[in-house]
Amino acid sequence: MRTATVLVPVLAAISNVAAQHVHFDIPEIESFVASQLSRFSQWTHYPGPSPTFWSHPSPSPTKPVVSPTSTCDYWLADIKHQGIAAFNPNPSTYQVFRNVKDFGAKGDGVTDDTAAINNAISSGGRLSPAQGGSTTVTPAIVYFPPGVYMISASIIDYYYTQIIGNPNCMPTIRAFATFSGGLGLIDGDQYGANGLGFGATNVFWRQIRNFIIDMTLIPGSSSVTGIHWPTAQATSLQNIIFQMNDQADTQHQGIFIESGSGGFMTDLTFYGGLYGATFGNQQFTMRNFTFYNAVTAINQIWDWGWTYQNMNINNCTVGLNMSSGGPTAQSVGSVTFLDSSISNTKIGVLSAHGPNSQPPTAGSLVLENVQFTNVGQAVVDGFPSNFTALPGGTFTVAAWAQGHAYTPTGPNNIQGTINPNPRPGSLLQGDGKYYERSKPQYESHNVKQFISVRSFGATGNGRTDDTAALQLAISAAKLQGKILFVDQGDYLVGSTIYIPAGSKIVGESYSVILSHGPIFNDINLPQPVVRIGFPGEEGSIEWSDMIVSTQGQQRGAVLIEYNLNSPSSSPSGIWDVHSRVGGFAGSNLQLAQCPTTPDVNVTAANLNQNCIAAFMTMHLTKSSSGLYLENVWLWVADHDVEDPQLRQITIYAGRGLLDESSAGTFWMVGTAVEHHTLYQYQFANTKNVFAGQIQTETPYYQPNPSAPLPWPYVRSLSDPQFPAPTTTSNGVVIPNADAWGLRIVNSQTINIYGAGLYSFFDNYSTNCSNQGNGEVCQNRIFEVSRSSGVSVYNLNTVGTHYMIEEDGTDVAYYGDNLDGFVDSIAVYRTG
Ligand SMILES: *[C@@H]1O[C@H](CO)[C@@H](O)[C@H](O)[C@H]1NC(C)=O
Ligand SMILES: *[C@@H]1O[C@H](CO)[C@@H](O)[C@H](O)[C@H]1NC(C)=O
Ligand SMILES: *[C@@H]1O[C@H](CO)[C@@H](O)[C@H](O)[C@H]1NC(C)=O
Ligand SMILES: *[C@@H]1O[C@H](CO)[C@@H](O)[C@H](O)[C@H]1NC(C)=O
Ligand SMILES: *[C@@H]1O[C@H](CO)[C@@H](O)[C@H](O)[C@H]1NC(C)=O
Ligand SMILES: *[C@@H]1O[C@H](CO)[C@@H](O)[C@H](O)[C@H]1NC(C)=O
Ligand SMILES: *[C@@H]1O[C@H](CO)[C@@H](O)[C@H](O)[C@H]1NC(C)=O
């Protein structure tokens, strides 16, 4: 990277807005803003102001919490609702925030509220499952005040909906005994005549949190589901209690997922049920569940990879049943299960994996730090022999695995105890588990402790440049020790937005920061859109429920740059903050601008320069440390979300997530990075990472053009360099110049608990990944070089000829690790 003068226009913009449009009542803010403006003028070079400036007058981080006046008050209900859907056809009338009581719901435990709730969700021309497709222009929060909401039929979820209950007095959604029809008290993706309404792998950007889902009035003999949730990335369930019938013959289930490409869930409690939950999906990360008195706590019907962290299963017959399909046709690819407990349960894990089961590596299982208490059999190969793979009793298993191991050579077929991963102390809680922290909902804070970006003149209308107003709001919130509420909207920014240590920022149904303009368009002078801290700055931040995006050509945009040095005892946290590059209304990077061109030989000369839309998506810089990421999806669009047919598009974004922190200490819980040109995840010169499940996809256009086009090589960022294609002995040409899914260079102690690295396409054709075609979309997808202490549990690849390259040598051939559509390795470790 070179440096240059870039902030002059910014200063002008800030001064202009500060003078003309923004009025403050609070003298402190005026002086802070004045000092900020004067200091901005001293810093005209990337990477910007010296760290010392921002370490000055920091508000007390321990300001007393102003509790709600009534225990049921919740700021999100009380705050002024000013969110707008910027690219909706009618932004002035479209309602983002909906309180179900305003739509006639009573919540009195008597009245049938089904129609009122469904009306609160559907009103305003929102996208229904009957229509299918997808859209970003009708975002909504559907809020439930405390109460008991009786329903007689399913609540039908629409696209881009956040269904949120009051976390202080959690609302109950209770089905009448006569509840009928539908799949789920809440049906996240209603079936229509042609199957699921929304394609499950395209259901993004939605949440449900803070509810009691009560099915107990319904007889146990009736099959009923709490939440039907076939979804994809950037979706979450949080803080939900499922109450089910717990008789021996009960037919209830808490959650049902049969397809999709998830996803994340946390803090769920299940009482009773034939199945606490039934799960089938490509991959998911699930954390902090507790099950009581189910017949089977988790019924795993199929997957490629799955990460269960902090599961607590009590008094069930079977903890995890992953034997679906039986030994000749196992449908569960792999499961990683850590920091968990199973007690008073007959069978801990029931699998169908065995020495001769098919596919050979299906049913891969890794347990690490799992405490068994009074368990009949800990792990059973249920078919056909009911073989006790791990006997029961009361004990803690440090680590145990079945499947293929490469440590680092293989494959070795293993079933038994293994050494657990060495865990750096900085990544752990007091109890020895990896550190966990759920998305803050600030439920104990009074609405007076929030300020809204709208109060600082930010419009969020997707048309006005909001750089200055957004920056002032962030600075003012920090100065006052308040939480910044970013009302729904698209906030256009023409220069870097800086988030100082101490900031707490929360969006509304994924408020968007949308970069535009020349500052972000220099491929030789990349600039962060959002810069969290300056190099050397200490302290931490919290940030949730937002999206960072670009508009039009943005060849130098680094969407999120994290520089803060946060202590491992109070790390920064980012939850449900995603990136979205292209493919949505307002991006100017849609079907019309960026169509696919599979029939054109794409070269440097004819490549569509207008669709070069981001330099890098997330940069954890050298001096940064201490960041907890949870449910973060860094997506370069492969299709136009607004197009009813979801047609594919071609967008170029250079680099996905680069972690080059020398001190390390990062948690990546349920993260995914997709469709960047050079790599999805790259760990370079770093250490001490906990990650799981990670998921990647290679760009669909590659190798037309091949990597690194259109990006010049940048040595200082440890960019990869790509060799020519390989031609096999039978004449098949396999690309080598396709993006890496995962690249680990000169790094130590990178512990990955579940990885799905997928390459489905070659020049927009899926022939290369069709099962039996030799996995020839790309030759290699995962590189480890000059590193030690790298451990990957349940590595699943698609379309990739060699699954691991270590120091220039191919160590795992796909054909040795067949697992149906994917190829799986249960345990990989560097030597
Ligand atoms: C787990 O979930 C429960 C119930 O929501 C919550 O009280 C607890 O704080 C969570 N624990 C962690 C480690 O997230
Ligand atoms: C265990 O679960 C059964 C229902 O499956 C229930 O009847 C029993 O009370 C539970 N035992 C305890 C100790 O909770
Ligand atoms: C486990 O799941 C399989 C397939 O879904 C089912 O056939 C079997 O009965 C289940 N086993 C138990 C003990 O629940
Ligand atoms: C498997 O064998 C154990 C021990 O013999 C027995 O207790 C259990 O009921 C059997 N389970 C099944 C599913 O057959
Ligand atoms: C891409 O595939 C199409 C067929 O789908 C083919 O016509 C074209 O030549 C391919 N382009 C390159 C550069 O391989
Ligand atoms: C694409 O064009 C390049 C440069 O002219 C040429 O080397 C290459 O062979 C072409 N590829 C195809 C598939 O036509
Ligand atoms: C994909 O395979 C089908 C069937 O074998 C073939 O007809 C088609 O031409 C192939 N497409 C490409 C782009 O190779």
C-alpha cells in the first residue's frame, strides 16, 4: 500500500455538515467535535491519525447503568422508531418497526392472536413465501411486548424479518390445543405447491429471539413443531425456550430444519419432546443449548459439517442420534461436539459409523472436553452390531474421534481417544471452555442510555452522503458513554468511518453502511470503510446487527479494518455484523450491471471493471488482538438478491478475511466467507485462534478469469501467488488459479472446529463438483505453510482434488476420504 492525501474532502464535508445541519445541546459534544475536527486536519495520510490522539478524553467505561424504571421496560420498544427502508419503493410510508399489539394482538392468554401477528409480519407489501425469491427492500422488526399470545395456526415468517420478544419479560407464543395446519408455531419457510417457498439456501438476514414457545396444550400424540427453520447464512435464533410434552410417546419437536446452508443459533432451552430438535442442513454452528427430558435431544438427519459447542443434555434417552441412513447409506457427514455435557442419558451419541460403513468417512465425529455423567453408552455404532465405541459411566473425555486422521500424514482410520488440541489460556473462560459471549441486547439499559444516529442528522436514505453525521454520532455516543442506535437505513459514506474504543453500536434489522466514491476506488491505495480503532489504540467495542457494503466500483474498499488491541479478559465483540458486496438494491452491482459471461474468455482486457467492488472484506491488522466474532458472514454476491429468479452475477472482491495479528487471540464462532478472488480466510504471521464452524465458497466464475485477476499482487499483505493448471494423466485440466478457501502461513496454534470449504463451479458450470466426476473444480483449496500447531477437525471439501496442501506437498487426496457429495477428514494436524 502506498500513502497519499485523502482526507481533505472529508474534512470539508464534516465542517460543512457540522456547521449547517447538526445542532447539539450538550456543550461537551460540541467541544469534542471541535477537537475532532481540528485534529482530523493534522492527519492526512493513510493509515491515519496517530494512536495517541484517540486515547484522549475517554468517557468512563464504567458509567452507572440506568436501569429500566419497570422491570419489563425494554429500550428497543421505547426508542423513537425512525428506521426507513431506503430502497423500498415507498420509503416514506414503509414501516420497519412493528409492535404486534399495534396490529391488534392482545397477548392476554385467551384471544386468538394468529391473524394479528401474521398481519404485523406481512403488512407493507413484504415478500411472502408464496411469492418466493428474496429481497432486501422490505426489512422489518416484529416486536412482541410481554404477554401470552395464543395461536391457532402457524405464524408465517417473511423474508428479512427479525421477530424479537421483550428479553426482560419474555413473551410466550402458546398454541391452542386445537392448533392445526402448518409446520411450526413459527414457520420460517412455509411450503407451497412447489415445495419450500423461499429456497432454503437463499434465506439470509433474519432472526428470532427472546421467546417461550409453548406446545404443551397440544396432546403429545400430535406431531407438532416449535420453529421450522430451513435457512442459510446470516440467520440466528437466540434466547428461546421450547416447552413440549414429555410423555414417553410424545411426538413434539422444538426445531425442524430439513435443508439450507446455515447459520447460527445460541442460548436455547428445550423441555420434553420426541426430538428436542431435528437438524438437516449443509452446516451450522450451535452454541449453548440445554435439553431436558427429551426422547432424543438432537436428531441429526443429514449434514456435511456441524459444530456443537456447549451442549448440555440431561435425562434423555439418546443425546445425539446421527445414525440416519444406517451403515450402508449414512447421511450425516460429520459432527464436531465440544465443551459439552451429557448426563442421565442412556446413549450419548448414536452413530452408524464403523469399519465398513458407507460412505467411508460419513459419520465422522470429534468430541473434545465432553463430560459424561451417568450415561449408559457414551458413543454407540448402532448398526448393525450396537457396538459400544466409547463406554458409558461418569467421566470427562478430553478428546475422542472417529473417521480419517491426517496427523499430518494419512489417511488413518481412527476410532478412539486422541490428544485434545492444546488450548491457549487467553482463549479460555475460567472453567476451561473456550470463551463464549452472546450478542448483547442491552436489556438492563434504560432508553435514555441510547442515542440515535438520526439525532445527528444522518439520513440513512441511501442518497445523501452521511459520512459526517454518522461519524459525529459515533463520536458523541463514545464521549457520553452511550450506546449508539443505528436506525434501519442505508448510510452512504464517502470516506472512512472511525469507531473508537469504548463504542457500543447496535443496528436495526441490519442497518447498512454503504461506501461510495473515489476515496474507496484506488486499487493501489486501499482505504477502510469502517476502521475500528487506530493501530496501537487499546480498549474494546461491541457492534451488532449491521451490514457493511459498497456501491458501484470500489476497487480500494477494505470493508472492516480492526486495529484495536483489546485485552483477552474483555475482548471486543462483533455479532451479526455482515458484509454484502453487490447483488442488492442500492449497490449498483446487480444483474443489469454485472451479468455473468461464461461464454466470453475473460481477460484483463475485457473484464468488467465496473464490477470490481471491494479490495478486502475484513482485515485484522498486525497490531490488533482480542476480538470475538459470532455469526459473521462476509459475502460477495453470487446472484442478484432482488431478481425474482435469483440469477447469477459476477462481482470481483479481492480478499476475504485476513488475520495478520501478531498477538492473535481471536474467536470466530459461526463465520463464513464467500466468493473473494484470492482467498476466503487467510491467517498470516498470527497465532491463537479458535474458529468453528468456518465455511467458504470459491467464486463461481473462476477460472474464467483465473486468480489473481483483476488484483495486482501485494507482497506486504502476504497475497498468494497462483501456479498454472494441472493436467492429470487422463487429460483432465484442473485449475490451480482458483481462490483458496483457507490459507495458513507462518502461524501457530490455529484451532479450527469444523470447516466446510466448497468449490461448486468452474466457469459457472457445476459439472466439476457433481459426485463421481473426480472433484475437479479446483486442484487445492486449503494451504498450510511454515506453520505449527494447526488443527482442523472435520474438514469437508467439495469440488477439490486435493483437500490439504502442506508446505507445497499434497497430503490428502479427495478419493481417499469420500463422504457422499463432500470429502471429509475428521482430524488434520500439522506435524
Ligand atoms: C446460555 O443460555 C442461557 C439461557 O439463555 C443464558 O442464561 C446463559 O447466559 C448462556 N450462557 C452462555 C455461556 O452464553
Ligand atoms: C426425566 O424425564 C422424564 C420424561 O422423559 C420425566 O418423567 C422425569 O421426571 C425426568 N426426571 C427428572 C429427574 O427430571
Ligand atoms: C436414530 O435415527 C434413526 C434414523 O433417523 C432411526 O431410524 C432410529 O430409530 C433412531 N434411533 C433411536 C434409538 O432413536
Ligand atoms: C445396545 O446394547 C446395550 C447394551 O447391551 C443395551 O442396553 C441397549 O438397549 C442396546 N440398544 C439398542 C438400541 O439396541
Ligand atoms: C466457459 O464455459 C463456456 C461453456 O459454458 C465455454 O463456452 C467457454 O469457452 C468457457 N470459457 C473459458 C474461458 O473456459
Ligand atoms: C483466453 O485468452 C487468453 C489470452 O488471449 C488465451 O491465452 C487463452 O488460451 C484463452 N482461453 C480460452 C479458453 O480460450
Ligand atoms: C456438463 O455435463 C453435461 C452432461 O455431461 C454436458 O452436456 C455439458 O456440456 C457439460 N457442461 C460443461 C460446461 O462442461
